[in-house]
Amino acid sequence: MSKILNLNSFDRTYKRIVEKSSNDLIKINVEFYHHDFQSEPFLHTEAKVQNVLFDRSLDGGAVITIMTNESYLSFAEKNYHTNLSGDDVVFSSKHNSETYCIIQFI
């Protein structure tokens, strides 16, 4: 993964996810780390994106939801920072510096 360039808005991150996942041949590889235990993700999934939703809640700001056949992943602006790192998307917790999610397009 490339060096993180800067913090990005949820709007920009949503556009990147939609752009990258619009290719039917591309899947996402999601690794979710909590307290970075032995540098191993506690959740790992690889799937085709079925849909990506962007919504604004009254109390939480922007929310991005990524839907696959197997699961829904939601990230609320009130709980996560978002970064674009090369072609990857990173969501990092605002409440815990050792909790983050890396989404790669493969």
C-alpha cells in the first residue's frame, strides 16, 4: 500500500469507491483491523460490489455503505476518518488509533 497522501472528505471517498467498483471485473478486498493484533485482520473478505450508497444522517454526517452479496459495510463520518492511498481506500477510527479498515480493488 502506498503512503497516505491526505485526509479526504467522505464525498471524495464515495466517488473513488463508485469509480473503482463500476468495473464488473473488479472485486474488493477488505481487511478490518482492531487493535492491530499481531498485524492480522480480524475480518477479511473478498467480493464483488453490488451497490454503493451515500447518505447523510442528522447526527452522524455522511455515511457510506458498500453492499456485496455476503455483507454490508457502513462507515459513518462521525466514527471514521477516510484516506485515499494510491488506489486503496482507508477508513480509520476517530475513537481508537489502532482500528482501521483497508479496502483494495483487485
